Amino acid sequence: MAKTSRTYYTDERIATGRANVQKYDWAKAIHKRIFKTGDPIRYYIGPHYTAADRFATQSDEFLWLLLPTTRIPRVYPHERRALCPVHGAAVRAKNVWCPWNIEPIAHPYQVQCMLGGEWYPSNRFAEGDLTSGEFPDDGSGYAGKDGRYYFLSEYTHMVYGSVVIPTLRSLSQAYLLSGDAKYARKGCILLARLAMEYPNYGWDDPRLENRFERTYLGPYNNQHPHYSWKKGGMITDLIWETFCLEATAYAYDALYDALDDPKALAFVKSKGMPVSSGDDLRRYIETYIFRAAMRGLELGWIHGNEGFHQAAALAVALVLDDYSDQRPNSQDMVNYAYHGSGQSAFMIINSTHRDGGGHESAGYNTIKLDFIRVNRLMAEIRRRHPNRFADDRYPDLFDNPKAKAIFDHHIDMMVDGRFIVPVGDA
């Protein structure tokens, strides 16, 4: 284990964040979202924050169970999407893909029909109740007269991206901004739970737990039953997992020094986690989240729009700060991002036209601006290890005219200073 301290959230970064909250309205607005309001919970991804104050008051047991077991599949037959046992396909008038709401504090392990407002399933799965009520779901779906309904599959998928990851972000940032250990302790418990549930694609070391069947497409032998092109994924699919992973890496960095908390350690040990010290817990998290994810990146099972997986890889590289003989390590992630599948060293030059435009619609072309973050992460890595990463092999991604044209292109595409051409899904 190479990491010995925070590497993303430096003392300077934390001090700047605290100072910004005192000086700037935009920072005060973000502070309010982190601590008090959060963002609306909706869909499988989207919210950036939940309300840290609300989740910090929940019990340790609640935080532990906030993420359901990943033994519940998150993918099910395509023809059963957006169907309600009471309203049938009429619920698609609300949303043709995900016509559900979730509220994990008031209604854990349930989804709410957006049309009628009723909650499913009828049983209390987290309490061990698998059969009660009119619409029970034991994790495999409710078997109705006209087909199966996958309430817990929907809940598990939604709560990961729209609640668990935003809550990790909020609790960890609330801890750094306030210095209050109550946020850190809850964040550590949630991070430990994620480590126990995070899937993987197997190991060279037979002593480590193989969780392939718990990957996003593990129940389908890593082949999506509807989309022939789609493989991979961890808890969510291979694309969305990129920014979930990146956020988790930053949260781990923020909580790093809090993982020695004796009460948190006693709690996670009581849940079966094989740890006796903070270093044991760090090692478990690094192995079962970040080593698993690094292998997923290298295999192509975590791979998003250009900029997504590169940023995730470099976030993990910076946070783990590991240049030991253990593989994959931080050096492997930098090489992956710049010269492996990530191709960052050449991506902007080779994938944009002379005017700065890309091959996608106007909206999707803006995703390439994520390479700003890739560039910044690489600058931080190089600052920590100036003799390891030569400028000619790991270049400044925006130090060329074509890269700079990206910014002008989007300005030139705008109409009336506000709108872009409605091409494709722009």
C-alpha cells in the first residue's frame, strides 16, 4: 500500500475551499447544497450532492444498508421496462424509461410509481422480509399474472448513482469544509460498504474474492441481453461507472485520515469485514474498489465517452499514488490514459477537425472539454513525480492550436448567444 496521505485534497486545496465559502456567493450556494439541500434525486445518475446533514444523522446501520447488495441484478429483460403492476404501460406517459422515484430515507428499498404515487415492492427487503404484501420482490422481481416486475433491480441501480455516490461526495466534502468528524465517520461506513459490494472481474491472486457474477452484466455472462455492443460495467454500466469511480476516488482521498476511527472500525468489523485497523480498511478499499476498477479500465469494462475514462483513471492514479511493484498501479493508469485505450496524448489532435469540432452532435462534442480535467489531473501527478513523466510523452493536452480551437468552435456554433443547432441528440 503506497498511499500515506491525501494527494488530491491537499492542505492548500482545503484552505482555498474554506476561504471561498466565506468570500463568494457561488461557493456559498454549493456549500448549501452539500450540507442542507442536496440535489433532486432522479434517474440512475445526475445528482451531484445529497444533503450531508440529513444523512449524517442516520444510524450506522442505515448508512450500511443504503447500498443494497450487488447480488441483486441491475439489468433485466428490455420488454419489462417502464411497466407498473397497477397502471401498466400507462406509466410511460410520465417517463418511457424510468418512471420511478426513490426516497431512500423515508422509503428504503422501494420505488414510487410516478403516475399513481404508490410504492413497490410491498415487502421490507432490507429487514429480511421477502414475501409480505401484494407485490413482493425478493430481489428477482415480483411475479405478476402478466409478467415480472423488477422493483428492486430498479431501486438498486437508481440508488447507487443518484444517492450513494452523491452522499459519499457530500459527506467527504462536508468533513473537509467543516472539520467535523461526524461526517467522516458516516462517509467511512458508506465507503466500506461500497468496498464489500463492489464487483470485479476476478484476480490473478486466488485468495481474493471473485465477484464477476455481481458485475453489471455478470448475470448475462458480460453480454447485454438487448444491446449487442454493450459489455462491461461494475455496479452501473461501463459508461456511467466512469464518473462514479472518479467521485469515489476523491471521496476516499478526503476520508483517508478518518479511516482509523475506532467506532467505524468496530462497526464494519461487526458486519464481517476482515479488518482490525485503519490500514487494514484502507487496504481492503484499495483492493476491492480501486484495484478492481483499474483492472476493469484496462480490460475495457469501464469505458465512457472520450474524457470520462481518462479522467477516472488519472483520478485513481493521483489518489492511490502507488508506484510499487503491485499491479495495476498509478503508473499503469497514467499509461492507460495517455497511451493505452485512453490515447489522451493524441486524442484531441486526432479526433477533432481543424475548426475544433468533433464527430458527434454539438451537445456530445462538449464532452471533450472533460480533457481539461484530464490535463489538470496529469499536472498534479507530474507535480508530485516530476522525474517520472516526461513532457514529450505525457504532453500538455491543450498546448496546440487544434485543442484551443475546441473553445472557439462551440462559441461559433451558438445562435443568438444561447442555442446550438438541434442536430442528433444535441
